[in-house]
Amino acid sequence: MRESHRARTMFRKVDGFRYIMSVIVSMNGCLGADVKAPWCDIDKKAILTLLQCIFCTLTVAMRYEPTNIKFFKAEVSILFTLTYQNLRNLYSF
């Protein structure tokens, strides 16, 4: 996806941004003290690696793609507040 304009465009068209954001939402509380299933069986290092992959994917999908950036701002940023709260809730502060 890094070098392919077509792949980044298809990522947007198949709602890749929404799928990635839904993973973040599903990870609510996964790094806290009282971890619930299915995250209780997964090593914290693997969870952090997953988060790194998520943010790398978002970065590559928007790099050199003004249309993807506009789409993310217009369509997905509505979920940003929820996503920000969920990122804070990963540790369940």
C-alpha cells in the first residue's frame, strides 16, 4: 500500500478507515488492570504491536492522498472523539 496510489484509493472505497477505527473501539480497556475477554489472553506486547500497525496503516493510507485525508476528516473524524476516549480507556484511567 505504501507505493500504490490504487491500493490507497481502494482502502478508502472499501471503508478501510472505518474498519481500522472499529478495531480501536473494540480494544477498550485492553491495557488496563481489569482486562476482559478476548484481550485477557493476549500479551500486552502483542496489543502494543497491533496499535502500532493500526497507526502505521492510517499514516500510509493518508500519505500523498488528499482525497483520503478529506474523507478521513469528513467521514471518520466524527468518530474521533469516541476514538480519543477509547484510546484513553485502553488503560482504563
